[in-house]
Amino acid sequence: MAPATKRASLGDSSPAKVGRPSKRPRKVNLVPVVVNALEQADVLPADLRTVFTSALPLVLNANKADRHGYENEVVAQAEKALAVVQADLEQKHAVALQNQNALIAPAEHAKRSSDQEAAEAACKAISEKLEANKETQFGARRSVHDAQTALKLAQKDAASSEKEMQALADKKTNLSELLEKEFQLVQETTTATPEGKEAVKKLSKVGKEFKFDETLLQTLPHTCKKELANRTEFEVIMFATLKTNIDRQIDGFTQKLAEMEPSKAEKLSAVASAQNVVEKAEVALAAASEVLSASAAGTKEATKEKAKADEHFYQIWGDMKVVCDLQDGLAREVKNFKETVAAAFQQLKEREPEPEEPEHVEAEHAEEEAAEEEQEAEAAVEEAAH
């Protein structure tokens, strides 16, 4: 048996409920959408945006049929301006899309990887060069040290030879002065004066130093005491012998100095040669140090470039996100401009008078809108309190 169903009785005399008028959609003010889009468009001249900001709200709020010629010109200029803004957005989006596609392509990853490898290879090469330059500088330092050591030895040898020759020259000079002064004094006078006694002492000392004949040295003090007229022939010969011995020593010194002169010149030449070697070694060291300094600076710069290449390589995912976000944002802007701003403008451009509603329906709609606005206000206050 089929289940019973409730039906309204045909004879039900209760009055039928009168349906309430459908809720009127709330009006959206489209004018600010268009005006704000033009006002914020940097691609448009500033003075034109100022004109749109002041004139366009009044023009778009007027019905198409009620607009004057000037107002229609404003609408036409706004339409052209919106086309310019849309074209600018589309061009920016196209560039962003191109940049995105280039960055997410495998070629970009390969390029960054290649750059990273190249920077690493360059850093390794210049680091190896730096080590080689360090070795070169070390060798140059060692050459300078060896050259300076050789110079000191040459200078020491030359100084020793010079000292020896100077000692011989001093002895020769002393003997020459001895002949001119002390020998001449005792030969021509006696030792009765202090000068004479001192002269005999000097002559005796020289005789002992150069191993003159003992008899001559023993006879000299006694002979020098006598007056010239009282001296025997032997004693006169003694003075001649003494002078001959002294002259022989002077000649010996002269000969020896002459023999040492070539050796001295050779040693001085060796000093000059060693000094030249030192100077060249120092120049080479300075050049090696300069190369090392440049190499160190290059290594530092290469290390920085390697760090940059590493960072650039590992930053690829972050860069991809940036360009993708930019492209997505511009795509949304283009879509919003076409679907919201351009659509709003077309609606406002062709604006027609709205149909009038009965008074009681309009009143009910006004009450509903007031109630909704009150609810929204209360909700906003409550949300702010939380």
C-alpha cells in the first residue's frame, strides 16, 4: 500500500501567504574603481590623472543620455587612457613572463653551474699561482741574503788587505820621518838635549824591531854622546850603515806595497761586483714581492667571485620564486583590470536610468539595508574588541 501523503485541502479557506519582494542586490559604486585605477596609473601624465580625478566622478555618475559634449569627450579620453594602462600592464606582464620562462629554463641552471665551476677553477688557479709566487719570493730573499753574505766577505777581505797595506805605509812613513828628524838630529848633534836622548831611543827601538846589527845598536848610544869632531871614522861609518839599513827597510815597504796593489785592486773589484749582485738581487726581490702582492690581491678577489658564484647558484630557487610571484601578481592585475576596471567602465559608459520600484518595496529594501549595515557595524565592533 502506497504511503499516505499530506496534501493541502482543496477546501482550505485560510488566506494564502503573500510572498515578500525579492531582496534587492546592494548597489556597488563602480565610479571609484575606475577613477582609482586611472589615478594610480604612473604610465599616464600627472596632469591628465588630475583631470580624471576631479572630472570623471561627476561624468560617470551621470546617465549617458544626460551627458554634454564636454562630458562625452572626458569619457572618450578616459577610455583611451584605460587602454594605455591596460597595454602597459600587459607589456609588464609579458616581460615578467619572459623573465620567468628564462629563469626556470634548464639553461639558466646550467649557466649558473658553469659560472660556479669557472669561478672555482679560477680561484684554484690563482691560489696555485700565489703559492708559486711565494716560493719565488722566498728564493729571491735567499738570493739577497747570499749576495749580502758574499759582499760582507769581500768587504772584509778588502778591508783586511787595506789594513795590512795601511800598516806598511804607516811604517814606511814613520821610517822616512825618522830619517828626516831623529836620525838627522843625532847625526848632527849630541844627546845632551832631551830631544837627542829621545831620538836615540827611537832609533834603538827601530833597530831592534827590524833586527839591525847588535854591535851597531850597542855602539849607537855611546857614539851619539860625542861631539861631531870627536867621533871616529868607524863611528861615522856607523851612521851611514844605520841610514842604509833604514833606507833598505823603506825600500822593502815600498816594494811590498807595490806588490800588494794589484791584489788590492782585485779585491776592491770583487767588492764592487758583489755590491752589484746585491743590488740586482734586491731588485729581483722587490719585483717578486710586487708580483706576490698582486697575486694575493687577485686571490682575494677570486675568492670573493667564487663566493658570489656559489651564492648565485644556490639562490636560483629563491630567484625563481621571485619572478614567478611577480608574473603571477601581474597576471592577476591584468585579469582584474580587464574583468573589474574595464568592465566597470563599460557599464558606467553606457549608464542608463535605473527602473523605479513601488514605494512599499523600496521602503522594505531600505529597512533591510539599514538592518544589514547595523549588523555589519556590530560585527566589526565585536571583531575589534577581540
